[in-house]
Amino acid sequence: MTTLEQATCVYHPGKPATSKCKQCGQSTCAQCTITGPTGKFCSTPCRTAHEARVLQAKEVDGKARSTFFVHVRGLIGKLILLVAILAVTAWVATVIYIPVLSELVIRGRAIIGF
């Protein structure tokens, strides 16, 4: 493939190309280049296809991020539940003597100074 400086417009073979289509890679002259918010294109269908692809990529990225935060939130909820269960178990082991558990609670409270 020739470089952009040596390439000619796909629609005007005698004119030198000034840009390449971001979607399909075809070279175009300044007159034929269609500029869009996501780059320069050889035609409206290429511009539309590229913009749709960019939008789809953003949606997929957004879903991936929201899924991550849902998992983190679920993990934090499970950790809070585990701490609550341990606290209730420790309280019960303090009020009612349970041979192994009560001894562990007493040692644990001594370690943390509680």
C-alpha cells in the first residue's frame, strides 16, 4: 500500500489524498473527506458505521464498569453481614458459657483490649 503522500483520492484518481477514512482506510482528497465527531471518513455510511461502533464500545465499557461496582457492593454487604454475625456470636458466647467459643472470645477481647 502506498503512503498517504503518494496515495490518490478514491473518488478522484488524479487528486492527491489528504486523509484516510477512519472506518475503511481508503484515501480521500480534501473535497471528498467527510469530517465527523469521531474523525475523517470517505463516505457517510463509513462515518455512520464508525460512530455506531464507538457508541457500542462506550455502552459495553459502561456495562462492564457498572457490573464491577455491583460485585464490589455485594462483597461489602457480605463482609458487613459476616462482621455482624461474628459480633452477635461473641456477645452470645459472653452471656452464655460455650466451652471453646467463650474462651476464644475472652482471649480475643483481651488481645484488642476490650
